[in-house]
Amino acid sequence: MKEFQRTILSFVLLFFFNTIFTQDQAHPTFTPFEGTVYKIPARQISKGYTKAVYDYEQIAQISLKELDIPDQTDDNMIEGIPINRGFGIIFKSEMTIPKDGEYLFSLNSDDGSILWINEKGTLYNGKLHEMTLVQDSVRLEKGKYPIKIWYYQGVANRYGLEFKARFLKALPASLDTVQSITLSSEVLNFETNSSQLTALGKEVLSKLAEQLRSQSIHKIHIIGHTDDQGSLMYNQQLSEQRATSVKTVLQTHLSNKNIQYITLGKGETLPIDTNTTAEGRAENRRVELQIE
């Protein structure tokens, strides 16, 4: 009996350690985070990230093995940075994804931070604020990806930056079956401050539906985005309503009732360009479709 119990215990421990090992092997890995530190002019601090940051004075270069700086006071400022406020850092690293799957990314920072994967905005963590956590999952194929992280310290007293990434689950089908389409506001028109599509916007979706009819489609994710004009709550609601409007039109033109539609609004939280110019805001007002 004791021998049987020892055998069962051995199998349980072997399963446990194999599971942990397999999960660890599936998590993303990163090269050192090489950071360029910029001094932000006082009049620009409240704006957070803009493309103008690359024109600011470079005051330091730092390299960190990981971005794991907990919330703390300015007395313990990051080594190698000569000032304790009014600076921003662009970190660059190469991420290795070991297998096709869904991965969870998180940014916890004081003040704002942004994550780009392969030059695509993935997480947006605002401007001036206390330690705040944002996270989202992303589907990625096995391979190497350039990543970029913006962090800035606008107001003295406290700072912190924690970036984490982990494997969530494998995907049931090849990612090659996922088709991504981004429709900017210049292509997909809505009435100003409205979720009502213009006649041109409806025509764009009608032509898109014609192309999709010949495909075997199981699911369509529709994600709405806005610029930062207006309140956070207003932009969140508007992005959700615009995603729903796109869904309604596509359902009208696609007769396949077995297609699952998932709508989501991201508001102003994931800009792909600056919000300080009309052109940049037009790029940020968009609807993304992920078709499976």
C-alpha cells in the first residue's frame, strides 16, 4: 500500500513540475531593455507621449535587465538618470514568443506608460497619475518581435514602472486564419461625435462584405477606437457604439447567421499616433476587424 502511495505521489509531482516547466517555457523572453532618457520641457509635461519626444534633449542612456521598479519615492530614483522629474524614457527590446498562443501583457506605472509590439500600440496607461495598472491579451505567432515602452516621470514625489508578460493559452487553430483589417476615419466615415455611419461609410462596409462572402468565417471581432477629444467615459461609450454600428451593417450584408460577432470599445486608450495634431487624431479614430 505504501509503495502504491509513493508511486501515485511520484506521478503527481512529476505532472506538477512538468506543468510548471512547460508554462515557464511558454512565457515570452526579452533582451535587455535599452533606454534613451529625454528631458521633457516643462510646457510639454502634461501632454504625455508625443512624437516630439525624439526631438527633446537626450540626457542619459540606461540598460535594465527587466522593468520591475515598484512604486517608490524620488529618493531612490533610477540609477543613471540625473534628474528626478520632467524626463521620459523610450525603452527598446526584442521579445521572443516561443509558441503560437494568447499572451497577457501588463503595465503598472507612475506616471504614464505605453507599450508597442511590432510598432503597434498595445497598452496605453495614460498621462499624469499615481501607480496604475492596465493589461490586455494579444494573439501572437511564434517568433521575435521588436517592442518599445514609453515611461515618463512628470511630477516629483513618486515613481515606478512594472512590465510583465506571460503565456495564457494555446490557440485551437493556426493564426494564419486570422485576418486583421484597420479602417481609419478617412476610410470609414461616421457623423461627427456620433455612431451613425455616413453614406460613404456604409458603402465601404458593403464592399468589404462582398469580399468576405466568399470566405469561410466563424467569428468577427469589431473594436472601436477614438481620439482623446472629450472625456474618457464619453470616448469609451462612443467607441462601443461605433463598433456596434459596424456589426449591424455587416450582419445586414453577410447572410451567414452562424458568424459570431464580438464588439468591443477601447475609447482613447490605444492611440497609434499623436493626439496633438488633426492628422494624428484622424489616425486614432478607427475601427479594427479581426476575422477568423
